[in-house]
Amino acid sequence: MYDIKPLEKEWNKYKKKQRRPYYILIGFVLILSVIIFILKFKGISLSNLNKSDTDENITKSSLSINHKTKDINVTTKPSNNPMNPDDVFVDEKVLNSSISGNIKKSKVKIDFEINDANDPKIYKEIEKRFTQSPNSDDSMFLSRMYYNKKNYHKSAYWSLETNKINGNIEESWLIFAKSKAKIGQKNEAIRVLSKYINKSDSLEAKRLLKTLKNN
Amino acid sequence: MISRYQAAKNVFVDSIDVDDYIELDTSMAAYKQLEYSITKPLKMILLFGKPGTGKSILLNRIEDKLKHQKEIHYFETPTVNEKEFFHKLFKVLIKKDLPRNTEVNFSTLIDFCKSLRGKREIIILLDEAQMYDAEMMEKIRLLSDTRSIKFVVALHKTEDEDLIAKEHFQSRIWEIIELKNSAKDDLKTYIHKKLLKKNLFEIANAIKDNDMKFIHKVTKGNFRECNKLMFTIFEISEYYDENEPGKISYETMPKKIIEMAALKLGYINV
């Protein structure tokens, strides 16, 4: 046969053409696999990202809570008996809207009483803070707390300190008078209370004075 | 050194030699049907099928088998010349040659055939009958009416089959035998038997079922196309056997060679 070589070439072309659909199919399967792999990988990345976002949000929110001391408006419920532990309600405001509103305005009940009463270190810290930066809120807090703990000497002391900073805090005057009466200095208590009544004409002070005089 | 494939190649040279006849289930069925039809009092038997379905070799076979029992004659090449046809026919009837220049009168021929009725029954096998024109076929029809000559007309199956549709011809065809392309198993048997006839066992065994599936697919089961393809396959194998023996295997027929042969013959394209 003289034309075997051209025939072989023709056969090679034929085989390539015959295999083409298989190559196309394999190529298609490979491309599809790569696409599926990429999509799955992106899906995992997104879920990780979402998780880290959530973590970040939690961290940010916790940070914002930690840094809320300056921004928290602490309000005490007015009470007839200031000796009773008040429930302190804290208003949390949205500090940063960029944290996607994860932090919502809510009232969080913070139980200072339970924590502070059992930990004398806190008193020390507040006392230390007062010496560094006198503050009627701190001294008033200490006066109140010591009175509840029946440490009348200290409560009288801290009431006096409060009156030195701000002589218009009625509770401080009342705690001072009661503390003095408790430690046996009734006359002193009456004298100080009378002096306050002259100044403020407070009904509450008048009632207390009457009680001290009768008892 | 002569390649073993040279002998295999020659097995598939296309011929209608009766010695090359292969008995297959389908061909045997057709043979038996034809043999039975010939015995019936029929005027004309139509044997038709696509080229390469084995019409000619069947006619040859039946002539070879019945020549000692009946007056059966095989007209292989169609004689388009009417004069030559009648000369041939007359020779069969009177069993001797007519002088060359003798004109055969058709009417006389008809009368002579009528006189033979009941005394002789002559069977004429007309191959490639599609080449006879309408006028010729009409005369053949008239000769069959004498009932002393029975014609077996073999022709290609036409698309519109107008020859069969003609009323005067149709009424005279009492039997129609159709030959079709073979099934895969028959084709496999055909190839194997042809090779085994020449003691080429190893080559026959080297052709596997998958190869046969492809061969049948590209040849559509046609014997002539199969002969061409097998011849080409062994021609290519012969070349490799002589020049590049590394590319040939005696145990299995390389698919590449079969596909190359199919490409060469145009059964498949790039």
C-alpha cells in the first residue's frame, strides 16, 4: 500500500475528533468542580466573617459597656428610707450606630448593693478616690453605706464631709443627726438638726427633730 | 516472506463464485424458499434486494444445486440487445447454437415455447433484470405465459418499485423473495466461515465482538461492503506485517487498522 502514511494521518485526525466530546465533557466537569469549590470556599469565608463580625460586635458591645461609666446616667429611685438599698437602673444608650444596632436601648438592673456590701475593698477604693478628688456623691455613698452597716461613727464622719462639699444635701444632714444620736450624742444631733431646720425649713428634718426630742 | 494476511485478503475478493458460497441461516432460508418456489407452477418469481445482499450468488448456488435435476439456466449478464437475448434463449430451447445472422422471430419463438408445454419445463434465472427495458420485460412476460419457461427475475430494490407496481407484471409474479442486509451475528459467521474455509483460524479468532460491532455498523450488514472492508483491512495488515511488524498483533486485530480501512473506503469521515 503506497498511501499508508496519509491514511495514518487521517486516522489521527479522526481519533482526535472522536475524543473531542470526551475532552469537552471532562473540561466541563473540571470547571464545574472548580466553581463549586470556589463557591463553597466563599461560603465558609463568609460564615467565618459573620462569626468574627458577631464576635467583634460582642467585643465592641462589651467594650462599650465597660466604657459606659462616663456615659451612664445613674439614677436612684427616690425613696422614703434612704437606708434601704435602692435598685439602680442604668440607661444604656446606643453609643455607636456603626455597630449595626446590636446594642439596644435597654434598662439594665445593676445590683450594686449586693456586690459592694460584701466587699470592703470597694469602700477603700471610694475613700481613696475621695481623698484624691473629693466628691459629694462618693462621700454620700459612704455615709449611707456605713450607716446601713451600723458603723455610725464613720457614717457621721462621711456625712460631715458631704456637708462640707455641699451643705444642701438633706439626706446627709439627716444621716449625720441620726448617726450622732445612735452613738449617744443626742444633744449634738438636735443642735445640728435645728441649725439645718433654720436654714432649710425642711419638713423631714422637723419630723426627725421631733422624734429625737421625744425619744 | 509472504504475509499471512495476503491469503486472508484474497478470501474477500468480491466474486459470485459458487465455491465462495457461505451457508448462513438467512441465506439458507432464502435458498429453501427459492427452491420450493421453483417447484410450484409459477410463471415468474421475483428475487429482489439491495446490491450486495447475495442475489447473484444465490442464483448461482441454486443453478449449481439443481442443474442435474432440472433444466435451469443462469443468465448472468443482462443482454440489452434483444437479438442476442433471443439467440441465447433459443440456444437453451433447442440446445444448439443458431447461426450468427439468424433473426429470431418472436411469434415463432412463442409458438415453439407453447409446443413444449407439458413436455419440458425450463427455468431461466435472469440476474440484474433492472437493466432490461420495459419492452423486453413485456416479451419476457409473454414467454412466461407459455408456461414452458419459468423466469426467476433478480433485480435491485428500487425506491419507487415501479416495475413491481405495473399491473400486467404484478399479476404474473406469484412469488416474491426479498433479500436483506444481514444481522451482526450472521455477518460474523460469514467472515469467520470464509476465513476458516481457507484454514485461517488465527486470523478468524483475532476478530473480536467489538470489532464485529464496528464492521457491521459501517457496512450495514451488506456482504459486498463487508468484502471490500475486510479486503482493505487485510491489505493494511499485510503492509504493517511486512514493513512495521510492531504495529500488528496476531492475537487481536488492532482497532486502528479497522478504522483506517473504514476511512479509506469512506465509511467514516474525519
